[in-house]
Amino acid sequence: MKETAFEQTVYSINEFLSVDVATWGERLKKHHLQCMQQAANGPQRKAWFDCFNILRECFKTLEDYSPKAHLIFEYELPRERGRRPDVLMLSGNNLIVLEFKGYARESLAQVDQVKHYARDLEHYHLESRNLQVIPVLVLGQGTGIHKNIDGVEIVTGDQLCHLLLSLIKDPFVRIEKWFESEYSPLPSLVQAAQLLYKEKSFPKIKRSQSAGIPNTLKKLHQILRESKKNKDHHLALITGVPGAGKTLVGLQFVFEEYVQENDQTAVFLSGNRPLVQVLQKSLKSTHFVQDVNGFLKQYAHSKQLPKEDVIIYDEAQRAWDAERVIASHREGNNSEPVDFINIGDRKENCLLIGLIGEGQEIHLGEESGMDLWTEAISVSNNQWKIHCPEKLADHFLGSPVSTDEDFNLTTSLRTHQALTLQQWVEALLENQPEESYLLSADLFKEGYPLYVTRDLEKAKSYVKQKYEGENDKTFGLMASSKSQLLPRFGVKNDFNSTRFNPAYYVDSSSGSYCCNLNMVVTEFGCQGLELDMPIVAWEADWIYDNGWKNKGPNYKAKDPDNLKKNAIGSF
């Protein structure tokens, strides 16, 4: 009979002391094969047996504590593509995360790795929410070391027993329930799209339930039914704080309509070409997600009409004004919102959904914001019904407006640490050094480190060590498109070197993949996309001297400093 993952990896102390090493190793090999769909290599197996020997020696003196603790080897964090802490130990109210390294001294990357295992279990693992999660880095070489760095216990094998003895408390009685517990990490946009393609289902994001996203989607479906029934036209505007899931709302609505109608009745458009390319590559389709420029080029000034009755425009506040459209040599002299409304006017019924972000205008011609949509509605031959949060209602005083706060996504889906990071970026760019300092201290306490170095190779070495063996994690180089100094340090950011390739985010087999650290993306290639840890190569075009100085302003912009600030914030 085939052993379950629980049977292959979970032991009491007595069970671990009594199992022979060959049986233990064989179980782990099978478990690894099931998790990774490939056999464990030699270094991996050696690491297991080094861990086995250290723990076996340690637990000989803890045999009497057997009923009070359980061990889990190579626990796979669900939905994290094989990411696995070496050993977990559960006793009383304690969850001890043990990561073994065959060194005599710790590295910063190793400390952060085990700290982040502990952080993710604490935040995403339902049965660990009320446990005290303790990260421990075990050094396989050397002796006599026991210290604490940034909340991580660091010990050599000979000191491990003393540490564990202090942490073994009452019996942990719900080990099977813990093992099968829900684990709900927030997927990146790319991961969500890949899941959509592979499993034909959208990821169930626990945070999205409390953020009100299901209510938002439900009301959008109701508006669409009304539009079809009454043969009329609706503009729904969804606002939200950074990370609130506006793009996920749009993608999920397109997918749900496709499943319900068994036909494509909705299209997701974005002027963010890198985002479009990455999502198309992830979805293995160019139909559901399209570039707004190509869409308007085909339909804005022709007799053709799109078959979709639902048009979703991501980052609608970044729509081009008429001046930018004319400069692009695209046909016509209307702003993009006017073109969209005109397309909708020609259809029997239409639902236009605008996803509105804040502070993300980084291109020329994107700075007019909501005023363009006000103008577009005012010149329409049809009466458009507006659905928006209260704060946007004054933009449409001459139209029938239904306000709904479910269309204002105020809760970020990101972790608390990511929210603090966003606040830190805002404080930094708004010249609030004292606030930035306090927020950076909070980030370190919460396991979200920020590091500054003048040694690029040191930064590369750090991220490679930290995410070694974690195939689901991404890291890469980012740099200003205006940089002139960076090439001297091996960071190529010229036009040809930074020509966007979606494989940077998606294709680990490509030489352009982010984790290979041989390609750079600029502010134009990273907005709306994510890396777990970027290396941002800072440049002298934006420096601090009793306030920020813009050394490379774009004088064609209406507000060059704000445009530059948004570009830097996009990293």
C-alpha cells in the first residue's frame, strides 16, 4: 500500500530514534519524487543524512520527551512548488523551524531564508496562526555556537539539544490536523495566470474574501445582466490601494464570463505592454488579455466592432490624452477614453470596466487622469450609467450615477510587511527621512529586510544563496532607464539590453530569466509585475541632497519630478 506524505515524513521522537536510516532515507526519497517530480540529487541526499546524524545524536538525550514533540521532515509548503523547510518540530504551543547548513559560520542569506520560512508559516498556515514560530539555523560544522541574530537562533549541532530541551513543552495533540491545514499564500499575478491556464480555475485567495472582492465581482455580473436585458451602456470604475487586487478582479471576471458563456464575451486590456506579454505567455493565449493600443487601432476608427460586450481597461487613469494619441501616429485625434466610449456607443449594449490605480502615471500623456473619462462621457450620444465609489461621483454630475463602496478596494491583499514597504517607499520619496527610518526598522522586525551595498556581486550572491532550491521564488535586476553610470558596474541598461522579454518573469529555461541575473528591466518593464526580491541598481539621475534632486528631468512632462517619482516608485 502506498505511503502517504504524512507517513513518509512525520515522526515522534521515539519513532525517529527507532527507524533505521535506510528506511528513513527511502521514505524521504519517495516524498521528494512526489513533490518535485524528479529524484533527489547526491548533494540533497547527503544533506538529509547529515541532518539525520545531528538529530539522532541530539535526541538520544531527549528520548523521555518523545510524547511531547513531533518531527516533520521536508514539509512541502502547499502551492509553493516544492519549497520545503528541512525539519519542523511541534511541541505545546511551539513550532520550531530547523534549517540545516553544512558550514561553520552563518551567512546573511541563510539567516533570512529560515526567518522567511517561519514568517510564511505564521502568516499563511491556518493551524500555525496561534503558535509561537521559532526559526533555528543549525550549522553542521564547528562547535560551541549558540547565538541569536535578528530573531533567528543559530546553533552548532553540539548545542542543538540544549536549545530544543528549552522549547519542548506539552504534547502536540493535533499533528494530523496541522499537517493537512490550509495554507494560503498570496500568488503573484503571474502565478495566478499560470494556475488559471493549467487548472482552469482561479486561485482561492483567502485575503480576497475579507477584502470584499467576491462582492465586487458579484455586482459586476449583476450590472452585465442588466446591460444585456435593457440593451444599455454602463461604465463601472473600480478604485483601489496598491496591491488591492484590481488586476486580479479584471482577470477573474473575464475568466468567469468565459466559463459561464462557453465563449469569450469579455476582454482584458492594458497599456502596460510588458504586463500584457507576460500574462499572454502565462495563459498560453493572446485572446483574453490584449494590448490597448492594438485594440483601439483595430476598432476605434473602423466599422469593425469587437465581439466582446465587456471591455476591461486596467490602470484606466493612465489612458492617453489626445495629444499623446496624435504623437503616437495612431489614427484619430481623440483621447483613449473618448475612443472607448465611441466603441461602446456603436454596440447594442456594453459594460466598460475601468480599473483605477493611484500614482502610477510614468509615461507622457498619462497625467490627466479621471478628467478624460468625464469628458468622454459628456460627449457621448448615449446615456451611460456610471457605477463607482462615492469619491468619484463628482466627476459625473450630468450622468446617472450609482455609488457603491464595494467598488473601492481599500484592503491590500499583500502581507502586512508589503504594506509597510509601500509606506516606506512613499515616505522616502516624499522626503520624510524620520518616518522612513522608523518604517525600515519595522520591516526588519517583521522579516522583510532592506539592504544597501556598493558591491553588485555581493548582492547577487546573497539572493542566490537565500533562494537556493526554491524554484517558485524570483529575483532579478532592475535599473533606471536613464542611467549612465550603471554600465560601468556591469549593469547594462541601454535600449537593446533592456528590450523587454516576457521570459524574464515566466520562463526559467530561458537565458533571459530573471534569476539568471544577466538581464535588466527598467521602470517600464516592472510595473504591475513582481519579484520576490529585486536588486535595484540606483543611479545618479535621482539623488538626495536635503531633498530629492531630479538630475534627468523630462521637460516634456507636465510635472517632471512627479513622473520621475512614480517611475522610481514602480520598482
